[in-house]
Amino acid sequence: MTDGPGTAPEWSRAEAFLRGRGAARMPHPGGTLLEHLGRVRGLLAEWGADSRIQAAGLCHATYGTDGFDEPLLPVTERAVLAELIGERAEELVYLYASCDRGVVYPQLGGVEPVAFRDRFTGARHTPDEADLRAFVEITAANELDVMAHNAELAERHGAQLHRLFTRSGGLLSRAAQDACARQLGP
């Protein structure tokens, strides 16, 4: 599968993989990690994201993240995920999972290219615009879902996330911008 899931049976395969890796048993705001991942994919679909970005959204926590470090698959097995969802979607999953948020988030919405720091390797790189846009879109879907299901986190981080997505709005789809403003705005 080179383009990633796009049909119901392909989405079912990806969800079955995540379930088999324990996502349906991992607590997460709003239920389980698997439920959260499905809602993130759903938001991305609602916003008009292509199937590769939706697949990356569905699998964004496969290697763990800077905010949820409970990997379902070690990064040494990236080929397993690439075979399931396609190379492009897997590359976006890795970009999302490897992001050192403390380094990257402050740069979003600035005028210079965004220099990513890979939290797994320490390497720095500058993703191209398409990758950066996909990363910010997945980030928005992820954070909006978490905030919708955890009032304490929404109270603690909502204003900061609103500022992040407002200043980096040029990287978000119009639908994502509107959703961020609706949910996080004053």
C-alpha cells in the first residue's frame, strides 16, 4: 500500500494493528488511546485532509510522542508501519513522534524555516512546507481532541494552544483554523 489507507477495509486493518499493539487498553483522555486516535483521524477527515495525513493522524502515537511516551512499536520497526499505511504516512508519523516540542513549538508561526529537533536521535532538520503543514494539522487535531476530553488540561493549556495555533494559522487548513478558534478561543 503506497498511498496509505483510504477505504474501509484498509482503515480496519490499521485499527486492528493498533488494537493488537494495545491501544484499546491504554487509558487516554476521552477513553482509550485507540478511541483518541480514531477521533483524530475523524477530525482530519472532517477538515478535508488527504488519506495519507488521515493515516498519520490515526497512527500518530505509534512510536510515542513528546507528550505521550508510551510507544506501540519501536522506531527500529518503522518498516512495519510503512507497510501498513504507506511510506508517506509513516514519514509523517515519525515526524510527529520525533518532534521535540520544546524546540519546535516556539518556532511555529515565525518568519524563519522551522528547525526540528528529533527527540530520538538529537538530529536537527528542516521539514519541507508540505510536511510542516501536515505536522501542524495533525497537532491541532490531536490537541483539540485531548482538550475536548480533559477539562483540567484544557484549563491549563487551552490559552497557550490557542496562541500557538493562531500564530501558526497560515500552516493550518481553514477548517482547522476555525475549529481551533471555536474550541480554544476566548
